[in-house]
Amino acid sequence: MKTSECKQEIRRRVRDLKEESGSHSPSVSTLLKDIPELAVEVDACFLSNPYATDLFLKHMDDDLIRTGKLREVLEFYPPQVHDVRKYISKATTIPAENIFVGNGAIEVIQALMHRFVRQNICVILPTFSSYYEFASNDTEVIYYRLRKEENFTLDVDRYLAFVREKKVRNAAIINPNNPDGGYLSKEQLASLISGLRHLDNLIIDESFIHFAYEGVELFQISHEEMIREFPNLCIVKSMSKDFGIAGIRAGYGVMNSDKVAALLANGYLWNVSGLADYFFRVYADPGFQEAYDVVRKKYIMNTLMFLTQINSMGNVKAYPSKANFALLEILNGKSSFEFTMDLLIDHGVYVRDCSDKKGLDGQFIRVASRTFEDNLKILAAIKSA
Amino acid sequence: MKTSECKQEIRRRVRDLKEESGSHSPSVSTLLKDIPELAVEVDACFLSNPYATDLFLKHMDDDLIRTGKLREVLEFYPPQVHDVRKYISKATTIPAENIFVGNGAIEVIQALMHRFVRQNICVILPTFSSYYEFASNDTEVIYYRLRKEENFTLDVDRYLAFVREKKVRNAAIINPNNPDGGYLSKEQLASLISGLRHLDNLIIDESFIHFAYEGVELFQISHEEMIREFPNLCIVKSMSKDFGIAGIRAGYGVMNSDKVAALLANGYLWNVSGLADYFFRVYADPGFQEAYDVVRKKYIMNTLMFLTQINSMGNVKAYPSKANFALLEILNGKSSFEFTMDLLIDHGVYVRDCSDKKGLDGQFIRVASRTFEDNLKILAAIKSA
């Protein structure tokens, strides 16, 4: 336990780092570099499946490290994106002409926002901040606010009426949504996509869709097949969360072939690193996909147990989530910053203080599900905070 | 030695792959995947210092692989680019506000071309094709042709007159130039930069500058300090060639702080992978820089010996180069494709067939300098081709 003076000093330095990071939280490595006396045991800011990281690292160890082939991956230019698109096509059965490969999903979002989004874009609040921050200067951002008293649930009919009334030309929807985890069923979202067919671009971000579930079989959900019918649809796929490899920067978009051709006509030729290329080769391997689906289901189970227990605590309220995290409202009178600092300094558990998130009225934090053992530490920390 | 029928079939398949690769040559990994019976011993397409690769991999092995820290680099989000800019600033003494970090130099080129280059751009032929291919649709590309009979030397006064006459608004110059290796001295280029101060943007690509030399001390040359005096100047720095790490995708641009701020205002926040972040941390280490300068000089010496020997062969003419490669004109009546295929199929030496390079009138190949041992193989192959 640290003295209160020492805690005060750490709080001050975290606040400075937060100010440098804009609308994002400083990473654990940034924290530790500036405040080496901190002991971070669990990074519960970070929204990924750690069991999938284990699986991928095992493959990489066998294929690249033990064989000495890592050198080739790092020394030489990776193949052009055309090769990478073929692997993704093999893994997904989406034609290669509909696949745009990005240096992480964030590059797909940036390319869509800069190249195709014109006039205005409707963004749902709360949301991932890049959907409004990356808008070009001449693009108006129109906010549609989810209501706390409705558990941040999206009402499809009310949303469609809003889009018509505001003459929206482009829209972005994250499903499940970040930071609240609110989920539209496959059927609801399909009907929404159909109702938005008149927009110039409809971006559906499926970064957390591998953690959502409908039937007891926990089958994988996606709307990427719908691009065949709706040419305005752009599906954003992040590999960082599902596969636990955020440091590799791998993602792609599924969209109309004209959009992909326009993007590739004057850019994006070598935006995939050697390791991202290797990841996509592994991704296209049916044996890997089968092993992956086992750890995906294991992680969903683990997350379900975690979220169930959070709900039974008295000092926070958890909003309904089908993602791998929960949005918690703090009920014991502490500010979200104080609560976050108590978890960090007293328990080594780093969670996301949501005080900078547009559209959240109150004291909120976001907590990720990690391994079973780490989740026990997170639960104990929240309980005593 | 392969039968002529078998050679014919390999030729046909390389030609198909070449067509898929546009104005670039297929990578060795793409070749080997499609034509597994090929045995590539030396990749002399690839323009990097292999001794620098050795040095970096040794660091990475000690820091990340033996310690088990590789997981952190791959699993978690890398820090935002602001941290990375600080490392580069430390290594170069350029203020962080003037540094734009890219996913390889190619992203810096793409960002400059899409965001700031308007009306027209003057590109010197022959050149690296992205300087005309990445131009936006509404940007006119004005070509300034170097002359074979002048050894592809740039005449500064004639070039300045051309720029005035054509009302050029933007220009790109690679120094030493790719694919011929032609070099403007530090003094000549400084006077050119001054003469082009009226342009909107002047892009100087220093991808190969670490291989150029002036005094016998082989000091490092750069024009990045000149951005203080010339706000239209943008210096492109690729780490792929100097440090032999093309697969990691690391590069940056040095430019006016207003341009950097405009780019970062709505994008480019997480475009650096965990490994690129690690590379830049190593890059900022004075001990690494000192060791790097030793292998840089060793490689320059090695390249000098290589280029000297190429000049003494009868079947090719080498144009003057201060880069780590030479442009060779084929004098024995073979086409550049035939010559390239003979080197590849009979000797396992893969060189760049330049038949698709705009502005080259004749039969040309480009040959990279590799290790001392590999260079001996390249020389033997050229001699007998």
C-alpha cells in the first residue's frame, strides 16, 4: 500500500500523460516508462482475447522462431497486398476484389473517412472516437445519442427516423458497440442495413463481433455477405481483438469492388508488414481456424462468467454487453478518475476511465475481460474500491 | 542446368506473375510460392544493407526473443505515434513537431501526395513509380527526363529552367536516384533546394543517402536540417534500406510542423506496429547508432568493390551510381527479360528487369549489392550470362 502523498504524485503524473494522449488512454508501456514505480498486474483497458494470443504465438514460435525464418519476414519486403487479399479471400470466401487490407482496422476507417465520406456522417454516442475525429474538415458530424435510462440500447425505428430527418448521407455503427457493449441481433442489424440502403456509405464495425453470441452453439456472426446486395455497405474487421495481436497491426475492410479499386489505384500497395502477412497466411489455414474457434468459445464462456459476477457488486452498475468488456457506472460517489486510480495504485489493475468519452453523462469506466485468473483479480479490485 | 522446355515454362510463369505486380517486380516469396522448382540463391532485387539486418536482429534476439518480451510487442497496442516521434527526435535532433511517422516511407509519400500535392508535380524519369502512380486523379504529372547519353546526370540549371517554364508547383527528387544511382552532391542539392523555394512542396527522398559518400570519412549525409529554412521542404526517410528491415515497415518524414499537425489532426494515430516502435527505440540508442555506422561503412566499401568489378565486364554497361545498386544496360543483344531469366534460372540470382520503367530507352536491369559472398555470385552470374 502506497502512502497518500505518493498516491497523490502518481495521480498527478497519470493526469499529465492522459492529457498528452487526447481522447485515448495512455498505454501501459507509456505509463510504466514515465511512472516506473507503478506495478501493473492486469491491463483491463485492453480489449482482446488472451487465449487467441497464446494460440498465435505458439504457431509463430513453431513456424518462424525455431526455424530461423523470422529473418526473412523482417528483412525483405512483404508481398504486395494482392497476395494478402487472396489469403483473406480463402479464409472468408469473400472475393478478393471486395477486400481492402489495412495496417490495422484503423487504416480502413481512415481510408473510408478521408476518401468516400462526404457532406456528413451520423455517429452514435458513446462511440470509438476515431469515427468523429478522423472526419475530414468539410464533413459535418451528426451525433445520435443512446440513452443511459434505456441501457444504451439502439432503437432501430427511432434511429431510422433520425437519419431521414437529418438528411444523413453516411453512417457508422459498431456492433457490439464500444464502450458499452450494446448489441443488435443479426436480424435487427440486417433490417437496419436494408433501411439504410439509400446512404452513400454505411460503415459497420465488427471489431467485437467474435465475442457476441446468439444460439448456444456460439456460431460466428458477420454481415460481410450482405455487401453482395448492398453496395454502400463497408464492413470493418479488426484482427487485434479477436486474435489478440494488436501490436502486429492487421485488419481489413469488406466493401464494393469499385471502392477497393479506387483506393488501390493510387496507394496502399505495401501497407502490410511481414508479420501481418504471416498472420494472414496462418488465418487462411483451416487447422488454425478450427483451433481458434475453440479458444474463441472458451473466452466467451470466461467473459460470461466475468460479466455475471460484476453484476452482483453493489458499488458499480454494469450495462448489458455482448462484447468482451463492460461499461460500469460508479455508484459509490467516487469520480471515475479516483476509482481508476484506486484500482491502479492499490491493486495494479488498469481500467479505462471514460470521463473523456462524449455522450456519457455520469461517472463511467470500461473494464475488459482478460484470462480467468486475471478476471478474478479485477473482480477483487472492483469489490474493494 | 534446366532443360530448355522447363526454362520456357518458368519464363512464362514469371511473366504472368510480373503482369499481376504492375510496375513492380514480384517478390522472391511470391516467385517461390508459384514456382517452387526455382532455387533463388541471391535476391539482388532487394536494395538493403544485409550487415545492418544482422546487427538489428542481434539486438532483437537479446532484447525480445531470449527475454520472452516479444509477446508484449505483438499482443498489446503500440504507443501512439507521439512517443515514437520522441525517439526519432532524440536520434536525429530534429524537433518532434517536424516528424511524421509512417508505416514505411511509402506511407509518408502517399500522405504527402494525397494531402498536399495539388495541380501538378514534376517527377524525374527514370524514377520510383509511386511518385507518379500515387498522384491524385486531379494532379498532372510533368516528367523531366534524364538522358542516357549524359549518364542520367541531373543538370541543375536545365532542371530549374524546366521547372520555371512548365509552371511546376510540386517536385520530387530521389537522391541518389532510383533506379540509376545518380547522385547530386550535398552542395548541389542544397543549391537546388534554394532554387525551388517558390514551390508548394519539394519532396526529397533520402532512401539511399546512407550509401552515398563524399569525403573519405564516409560521414552521413542528409538535408533534413534545411527544413528550418525552407518550409516547403519534405524529406522522406526509409528505414528499410539503411537498416535492412523492409518487413517491419518503418519510415518517417521531416517537414514543416504545420503539415505534420494537419496530418495528425484526423488520422495516423496508431500506424506504427509494435516491432516498428521497438525498432525506433533501438534507433534512438547511441550505442546502436555507433555500431550501425560501422556496418554502414563496411557495406559502402563492399558496394564500391562490387560496382568497380561490374564496370570491367564486357556484356553490360554500368551507369555511375552512389547508391547500393547499379543500373546496367545489356550490350550482348539479349532482352532485359531474357538476361534476367538466365540469371535466375541458371544461377539463382534474381535481379530487377527494368523493362517496365518509364524513361528507360533500351535494355536495362538493376542489380543490388548484397553481402561480399553474394556479390561474388552475382558477378559470376553476370559474367556468364
